[in-house]
Amino acid sequence: MSKIVTLTLNPSIDKSSAFDELVPEQKIRCETPKFEPGGGGINVSRVIKKLGGESTAFFLEGGHTGQFLIELITKEGLDFKAFEIENQTRENLILVEKSKNNQFRFGMEGPFVAQQEWEGILEVIEKLEGVEYLVASGSLSPGIPDDFYARIAKIAKKKEIKLVVDTSGPALKLALEEGVFLCKPNLGELSSLAGAKDLGISEIEEYARPMIDSGKCEQMVVSLGPDGAFLINKTTALHVPSPKVEKLSTVGAGDSMVAGMVFKFFVGHSAEEAVKFGVACGSAATMNSGTELCKPEDVERLFKEINER
């Protein structure tokens, strides 16, 4: 078992392809599809491996697509623990219209997860030993209660595991009520948490600071898409703009950012360095088509560029 564990409750097979032009009621001929394992925590584990680190990926799997997911993860050499469920793992579709560089992302609803299935994950997490970071990332499958990440937060606090949560809606709000090490909302999610509307970058600290001071999270990193990220903790409020890159795909950019931050925190770097590295990872991911995620050489170049500003 690695000292970093990622958890994906609604994983997917990500199928990506490209075509020339979208024309209604005509047969659209697509390129040979590419299949990759997907889902928040799985992507975090994939990026950590690319960066030279180690993690163990926990995820649900079911049916023949679940077996295909295991096959894909095995090919990438990830350490993992799969939790079998009765229903079939979902598939997502990512298509690129080359003539206009438009990306279409079709996310399917996940399978229903029975109570005994999700309770089994909690039992395993209760028994974890030697784990320092637990990354709970992505949406909850139907059947999993909104307070699932909050239950994990309670366990993590008891076992002194640093919990990183990257989700949205009630699942995020309830997890923060228990307290986490790091959360990564976007501006819209922060607005919802704070009960505000249409927050701008200049307002982030004002609305995030009370959540830090009340112990809901130690580190909050607000992702800003092409504008980078904003870090808030007890002593710091820092905006890290993204470097300028040619964007080909946004798939996995947020997961790459989380992976980069966790990787740097784990090896002992400061929050400021972790966020800068996370922004470099997220930006590097957008440079690749489909669901390829980031390349280490791009990450290092962009990280150097960010640090030289």
C-alpha cells in the first residue's frame, strides 16, 4: 500500500476520437478511438506516476466495462485495489471537431451502487495503516449518500490522514463541515459554498477566508481555468496565473492540478510551491489532445516559467 491513496467512486472508460466537421443528419466518420481509464482519483494516480511518484488507486468496478477498466489500469502499471459492484462501470465519450477545434464531452451517469457496496469501502479505509494522503476525487455514483466524503473526512481525521477533496455540490459542502486538509473548488463552487453570486478573483479571499479560519479546510485552492489558481490558507493569499499555452483539451486538467499539488506536498514542499506546480501540471494537461493528461517535460518547463515570473 502506498502512502498516497486515491479514491474514485464513479470511474469511467474514457473513449476519445476526432472528426473533421459536425454536420446534422450525416454520418460522421471518426478516427480510431483511444480508450483510457478515467475518473478523478484514477487520473490523479496516473499523473502522480508520470511525475515519478507512487500511489494506490481505490475504485469501484462492475461488469465487462469494469474488467476493461482494470485491464487499462494494469497496463499503465498503477497499484490499485478494485471494489466490485453489481452494476456496470460507465463509459464517457470525448470528441474533437478538427475543423473548428471544438471539443465535445459526453459524461454518462454512473451505475447504481448498493449500500453494502459503498459500506465496504468505508470498512477498508477504516483499516488503512501508514497512509499519509487520501485523495477523494470526482462525483458520487447513484446510491452513494451525499455525506460519503464527510464520513471519510471523519475517518481521516481520526487516523491523522491528510484528506484532499475534489468534488462539488452537497458532497463537498458536507465534507467541509467535517474538515479536510485541502479542497479545490472552482469559482462557481466557491460561490455556492459561500452563498454568493458570480464571484470575481478579487473577492476570493474575502469569501474563502472564513472557511479557513473555521477549520473547514487547511488549504483551499480555487481553480480558475485559464486564469490559473488562487491559494488561501492561514498565512497566505496567492494568485498563480497560468502560463500561456496552446489549448487542445481540458480533460483531466483539474485532476492533473490536484496530482501535482499532492505530489509536492508529499515530498515536503510549501503550499506556494505546491500550487505553482499544480498550475503547471494543469496547464500541461491542456496541451494534449483527448484524455492524455500532462507530460512531465511540459510540466517542468512550465513550472520553471511560473517560478521565473
